[in-house]
Amino acid sequence: MKRNIHISTLALALSALVGNLSFTTTAKADSWTNTGAMSIPRQAHAAALLPNGKVLVAGGSVSPTSVELYDPGTGTWTATNPLNTGREDPTATLLPNGKVLVVGGYRAVGAGSSLSSTELYDPATGTWTPSGTMSIARYRHTATLLTNGKVLVAGGYGSSGPLSSAELYDPANGGWTPSGVLSNARYFHTATLLTNGTVLVAGGSPNGPGVISSAELYNPATGMWTVTGAMNNGRGIHTAALLTNGKVLVAGGGVSLPSSTLSSAELYDPATGVWTLTGAMRDARWSHTATLLPNGKLLVAGGYSTTDGVLSSAEMYSQATGTWAQAGTMIAARQGHTSTLLLDGKVLAVGGSGGLGYNSAELYESVVLFYITAQPRSQIGYLRGTVSFSVSVTNGTPPYSYQWLKGTNMIVGAINSALVITNLQSANEGSYKVVIADATGSTLTSQPATLTVNPAGVSIALYAGVTIDGVAGQTYGVQSTLDLSNTNSWAGRANVTLTNATQLWYDSQPATQPQTYYRVVPGPISIP
């Protein structure tokens, strides 16, 4: 028995919960508290925040193949599968697919050597797999996730000294390709992704103890490097952070490694390519960490000072005033550690040398006066349909003002906490975010949310037919599932090339067929 039946579509909203991070805090003084200690002491390791909120710590000294996971819910560490290759001074980058790419580093066995190998960690299985080989071995390099999902690795130290080469990693095929040459060979530098998608590389060492003030920009569209304004001070082993106003704050570092340290800080303005000195830190330091907090302030912690040795001090930079204030004192003095912003707004400081910091970990909790409690969510919309982005804030001084942006462009009239887009078209696809200000002038910028527009004007249909409302001449795929709660159960059923803007596709099945759901996606798709 065949059934050619068209059933009305169900208005089920499909949304990706990407970037929906909610920060919750309590109003109390800045504090550092002990949390669980790692089983392996380490420094010169790498750390990455996983999508599930846990923190992956990999490699480093003492046991360079070991890997551990920190669970903020329990404050404990558990061992996971080791790296295939032991590494000190590697980089770890969270990819859009949720996996972590670990790159290069130094293998301290025998005479020691820098590494060109890379590997991927899969949180779903807890396993590591090799993932391509760079053309040049390197450590003390930088790795930057670009807006196109590729990873830019630049500079570092190789078998013959400081490097000027750069390479691109493509997660789609696990391959590496050369991508231009820096104007200066450098290691101990910083690399920062700017809001326009370019990468700012600043400072570092070209030849051992000396440092440079030069800076340059990488353009992913061309694969080329161009020189930009030089910093006021040469510096290496410093920190750099992108602030919510789009400027980059560089702080501390050494001027002659490792004999002298800086307390100065300066701001890079991408609009002008000029560096401007801002307030100096309370303590000179290098080999410290810098973490941008949900309230837009920057936390700097630990490091080394030529006058005081390994530091336990921490301080906070305010964009509004350009000044630094004390941010509590770490329980353990530490340098060469990692600091990771957790999903609850706390900061996890891990390992490092000095004091008790070798295998200990601690948490920083700040007084967050004005912060975002609900971020805009990425989602899928349908042709000629409607979507809404929204944001919530707390603890600011009302009234609040809002300005939504698509990419870097302001949306005229989009000045409310919610952005509603009607009559969706393909031109509406892109990245959306909102800048929020309170009555004191404090500003926050939300995380970006991505809008994808499905060119078919249907969400999900129930057995046994589906209307495809799209563009004549284009091909769409029809998928089906028996279980809406299982997002991995959708399977391809057909590819349909429209002869009209609206077209019915139906499925002929036995009457005993279980209730089936259908959806239309951009095609062509694979059919099992």
C-alpha cells in the first residue's frame, strides 16, 4: 500500500546552542582559593577549555606525555590518554569542531629537539590522533584560530634558531601549508586575532637575550604579512589581550631576557596602527598570564620580576580608567603557568614554577559589577522566516543602551536588547553581536552568534510529505529520522532539484512504517 499524503509542517525551531555561556558570580572581595592539585607537577605545558566546561592540560616538564582534565564541578583532576609525543612549550587550540589541536613543542630527550608533529584530542573518546606535520619544527611559537576555522602558527624557535616562517592548519584535511614570511624572525612573541579577522604579532626575541619592538599584521585573505606601528618598548615573554573596545593591550615582558623586566603597558589601535602608552602595572613582570574577564577587565597574575623573583601578586586593568588595581594575592607564587577562564567566570591558574605552584591549582573569583548573563545564541533560520537574537545583563547602572552589529557594521535601528530579523534571505547570514553600555559608560560586547539561513522554507515535516519552498534550479536534500531527540539520527532520503519555487516531495512507505519526521537541508547530500 502506497500513501501519497501531504501533512502540514510542524513549526519546530532548530537552534545551535553555540556560545550560550552564562556567567554567575556573587558579590564579594577578589579572592584566590585552592582547588584540586594535579597528579603530575608541570610547567611549560598547554591548556584549553573544552566545550563541556572542563580544562585540558597537556605536556610540560617532568612528564611531557601526561594529560589531565580538570572538572570545575568537583574541583578534581583525572588522567586521560597521554600524548603520542612528549612535548614542552607546545600550543593547544580549541577547534570549532570541539577537538583540541596541539602543535610542536620541545622534546627534552637525549640532546633535545624541537618538534614538527601535531596531534588532535577528541573529548568524546579521550584519545589523541596524529594530525599532519608542519614543514618546520618549532616551539615557543604562537597558534591563532582564524575566523575561517584554520589555525595560523607563526614564528618560534627551531633547530637553527628563531623562525620567520608561518604555516596554516586546515581542520578539513589535517594538512599544513606555508603562509607567508614574517618581517622579523621571533619567538617569545604574542599573536592576537583582531575584530577585523587579521592577526597582530608583536615583540619577541630575534636572537637570544635581545628583544624587538616591531609588530606586523597577517591578512588571511591574502596570506601576506605587513609591518604596522612599532611598540614604544621592545619586549618578550609579555602578554597581549584583545579588549572589548577592539584595541590590544600589551603588558610587561623583558627587555633583555632574562635579566630585566617591564611594568609598562601599551595599547594598539587597529584603526590607526599606532601604539599608545597606558597606565603601568604595579609590578614589573614577565612569564605571567593575562585573562579577559566577563566584565571587560583584564586580570594579570604571577610571573617573574628581576627585583622580587617569582610573583604571587595579581592586578586588574580597567579600560575605563587606563589604570591597574590590586586583584588579590595568589596562594602560590608562579611563573610559566596557565590561566583559563571557566564557564562560570572564575579563572583557573595551573602549575608553573616557584613557591608551591609546581603541581598546585587555584581559582580566582572577582567582583563582577556589570556582566552578561545570557549570550546571543547561534541558530538556523529558514527562507522568509523570522529569527530573534537576545541578550541579558545584570549589575550595571540603568538605563542600558544597545547597538547590534553584523560583523563589524552597525545595524541601523537595532538598539534594543532583542534583535528580530523577519523575511529572512541569504544576505542575512553572518555573525551578530551587541555592544551594551550602562549609565556610567561601562561597556560590554557579547559573544558573536552565527545565523545560517536554510534556503528551504520548511523546518520539520511529519510523515509522509514535505513542501520544499526554495529557489528553482537549486538542489535540496531531504533527510528523515524516527527520533527527534537524537540529532545524529538524521539520514539522507533524497536529493530534489526544484523545477518550481514551491514543490512537494512525498515518501511512499508501507502503512506499518513508524512515525517518521522529515527536514529539508541545502543539497546535494549523501544518500545511504
